[in-house]
Amino acid sequence: MSAPDASPIALDDDFVQRRHNFYQRLREDSPVRRATLPGGLPVWLVTRHADAREALASPLLSKDSQRAAPLHDEQEEQGVQVTRLAKILQSHMLNLDPPDHTRLRKLVTSAFTQRRVELLRAWVEEVTDRLLDGLDGKTGVDLLGEFAFPLTVTVIGELFGVPADERDAFRAMSDGIAFGGTPEEMGAASAQMADYLADLVARKRDSADDDLLADLIRARDLDDRLDEDELVASAFLMLTAGYESTAQFIGNGVLTLLSHPDQLALFKSDPAHLVGAVEELLRYEGPGSMTTLRFTTEPLSLGGVEIPAGEFVVVLVGVVNRDPDQFPDPDRFDITRTEQRHLAFGHGIHRCLGAPLARLEGQIALGRLFDRFPDLALAVPPEDLRWKDSVLFHGLDALPVTPHPKEAQ
């Protein structure tokens, strides 16, 4: 059994801007390693695919926010600044263990069905085409700001019944949570979002709306299975996770395809490659950098390292998805790759419920974008692009492109 590394590394701007090159050596030399997050919270990093799957399925790793609170408090007593969302947002299923997690996930799954997602297909195609219409005739656009984010916020807003004239404000609040900068700014954005969702729930309580939030409200009121905090927290989780990561995935996907002309040509040559391309893009340049926090309830042996009880653990998703032990030639982008056990949507009981919707949006957005603008090109050199300063999300600040519509050829 290896002794714990005594010199934790810092997950700083190097990780955000150079995650693949910077951490390839880490995966090879020290696959389970101590580190500190921005703000100073000590964690254990997991960087190999097999270890990640074991960790994400382990009953010795808990996500219960109430049980984790003393660990946060202990770090604060030691002078470590810990970033936390407003307490009212902590009771969603991502922060719970069974049996509470099982109860909430079953309830949410019953509302967030594959049928509901598939019924959105024609409407998502319509929204996508309308947004692409708006790019016609422009010499340069930020594809994130003018296409990816408007698409995903419209879709998730429609799914949850967020009024159209409130979706820009919702996006601003969600951005403040994910990229607010200081813990104080992120906390303020979280509290603002909680207030907004509580008000939205109140407005929908007596409505006959047919949307996901209305379904959750009715399930809570009739069956008494969701208390008020759980209802608001569940809406918060699905709203914010359902638009931010998917928008970043679309941006990452466009950049990756533009950076690999041979694969882009293959992608455009046959619609049959669309599904495989989306899976490879999720593996190769997915929108998540790491999982949310888990903590050990008992000592855990992982990757030959003994992690003591009461320690936080995170999986570096973008790193494990380039593990050569799982993916042959992992740094090669190949839309015909058949091995796709990637962890972009997680693994185990906390695997992302929104995966079908994210896949649907990604397939429609990328397929129709390159069909409409087959000669789409970057408007700046790739080295001028910058990744957002976030250790949780992996996405660009902006994606300047020059559209070349099919009609202009």
C-alpha cells in the first residue's frame, strides 16, 4: 500500500488551460494524489479510468451534504476558504445518499422520461433552425453567445416552463453560480436563484401547466414525497446542469471538429456518423473537468493508495477519458471509435439523468450547424481562445467564428 503523498498539488489556472498535457504525467506517475482546489480545500484526485469507475460506484464515498458539513467546518477552522452554495440548495439528489437519493431520483426519473425528451425533438430542431437563421449574413459571431447558450437555455426553459421573458435573467443567475469568481459572488447568485425558483414554484402550484416543474410540484403535493427545499433544490440542479454543460459541450464540439479537418469531412459526409461523433466529442473534449465532491466514510483503498476516512475525493473526468488503458491512442480524435465507456455523464447511482437530452441537443445542434454552414471557420487563431477559469466546467469564454452559409457557395 502506497503512503499518501505529502506534497499536494494545486488545481490552478494551469489545470484549466492545459488540463490534458499538464496531467498526463500525473495519471502515469501518481494516479491517486492529494491536491488543493482553488480556495484551499484539500482533496484526493483520481485520474485513471478503472479507479474512477470504482470510486464513483463505491458505497464508502458519500455525497450527503449534511454529513459533509462538519468536514467543511473543520477546514474553515483551519483557515481554508470553502466555496458552498446556499444551504437551501443542498438537498437535491446529487448531495444525497440512499435511501433519500433513491426516493428523489425515482421521483425525478418518472417526470424526466425518454418519451418527454423525444417529444422535444421537432421543437429543438425548430429552435435550432431559427437561431441559425439569425447567423445568416453576419461576418463574425460568438457561437457560444449567439447559438449554443440561447439554444440550451430555451430548451431547458421550455422543459421546466420558465417564462420566455425570464430566461435571460435565469441564464445570468446560473452563470453567476458557475463562474461568479469569489465565493461571496457565487453564494449571492445561488441565493438569488433559490429565491427565483421558490417564486416560480409558487406561481405554478395551482396551474395546469404540462412541464417538468409542474409535474414535480404535483408529485410533491399529492404524494408528499418532496418537501419544499427538496423541490427547489431539485429544480435548481436540473435547470443549471441542463443548460450550462450542454452549451459548453456544443462549443467544445465545434472547436474540436474545426481543429480536425479529416474528421469534420467524415462527419459531414454521412449523417450516420452523427451519433458516434457526439460520443467521441463527449469523451475527447467533454464539458466537465471533474466530478462534484465525495468524501470517505471509512478508509478506502484506491489505485494502491489508502485514503483515510473523512477525506474529499474528486474524479478528473477529462483526464480519465484520455486513459490509454481504456481508450487506445486516447489523444486521437476519431468519430468512428467503438470503445466509448466514457465518464462524461458520470457512473453509478449519480449518473446524469439529463444525458438523453444533452445527446439530443448535441446531435441536432452540430448536425444542423454544419449542414447550414459547411464552411464554418474560426475567426481567430486557436491559440487566442481561452478556457473558462473553472475547475468544474470545461468550456470556452467565447468561440468567434465566421459563418459561410450553403447558399453563398
